[in-house]
Amino acid sequence: MIIPKKSQDEGFGGRAVYRAVQTSRLYEQIVQQIEESIAKGALKEGDQLPAERDLAQQFGVSRTAVREAIKALREKGLVEAYSGRGTFITSATPRSIRQSLDRMMRGGGDAQGGTIQLVEVREILEPEIAALAAARADEGALKTMRDALAVMDQAKSNPDAFIEADLDFHLALAEAADNPLILSLIDSIVGVLREQRISIFMVEGGAERGQYHHKKILEAIEHRDAQGARAAMREHLRQVRDDSRGGSNQEVSDTPKQPA
Ligand SMILES: [Zn+2]
């Protein structure tokens, strides 16, 4: 970032510009490799990066280049450095997408429109996620889904517990799809989803209707029935679309409070 600016200041001399770009590439290549490892899931949230000296050795570069790369990764919010403990991978990618989505949802001033747009995004993503989950879910993922359903059964009169378990269920499907990019996308809209689900929960019978569909989705996944899972998720989202229409109206008319 600093270097291209410097190159500009130096004018259009080809040699100087070329050398500057090469210098900047060194640490950018390290940044890029670490970003790729995060995207592929080889580095996960909470993983510790090796010490500066070891990284320099692995990448075959100076410690200065490593330090510069770490600084860039910190600025991007991908790592967090704790003095005395080391440098750790954060989950900043979903967080920054979530913040942009939150801003878009709130900034529009059109709650109804935003809600429908969110359902549209879910209709594009989640039926295919359910189909992938049917093909790829392992025992651990199935157990997470069953547990989430059991919590929702117990929590019909406890909105917070119900909504958290609902989110867990949908996240478990995204996790079962076994694609870290899909998981990041879903993880990033979870905060927005939470608000939408609060309005659905307020609709009479919304929770029961949701559970009916959750059970059909899980059943299809347990039978490794990708088509059935896709269809069941579509129906669930149609119900979400209908119930959030009712929920938004209700919120506008008699529940002015904005959930945190
Ligand atoms: Zn649901």
C-alpha cells in the first residue's frame, strides 16, 4: 500500500517502479498463502501461527518480510497478536461480511424489503446446502442436528433458546456441506438471521411450523436423500417467507423495540 504510492511519487521511471512492486510482492505472497490456507480450512479460527523466526524459515524470507505480512494480516483482521502468547487466526472474514450485511439491512430503512431479500439469499443457498449435507454429513454433524432439534422441541416458549438452536441447526447443515466457503457465508449472515427469526417466533405457530420442516429436513439427510433434503428446505424457507411477512407487520404495528 505504501509502496505503490512511493512509486507514483518517483514518477514513471520503469526500473524504480518494477523494483518497488517486487519488494511489495514478497510479503504479499506470504499474506496470500496464509489467506489461502484460511480459505481452504487448513488454518482455522484459534490456530496459532508459528513464531516469526520459523515462518521466515518456512517461507525462505527475512523476518522483516514476515513481520510486514503479519502486520497486513492484522490490518485485514485475519489474525490477532497477543503479546507473550503469539499470533492467532481470527474469524474476521465472516465478521466483516456480517457487519456489511448488518449495515445494509439497517441502512435501507425498509425492514420488509430487507427481510424478503434475506429470504431470497437463503432460498438460493440453503436448499443446495441441504442437498450437500445429505451426501456428506458424518455422524458428528447428524448428532449436532438432532441435538438442535431436541432443544427446539423443549424451548417452544423460550424464544432465545429456540432461536439459538434454530441457528445451530442451520449452521450444522452448512458445516456438514464440508465446504469452508459455504460455512463462512452462512456464518456471516447468522446475526442477520437471528433478527429475522425473532420476528418469526412472534408469529402464532411459527416455531411449530419451523420444527415440522426441520424434522423433514433431518429425516431426508439421515436417509442420504439429497433431493428430499433440498425439497424440504425449500418448503421450510417458503414458510419462513410467509411467517416473516406476518412478523414484520406485527413488529411495525405493536413491537417497536429493535432486538439487539
Ligand atoms: Zn429453521
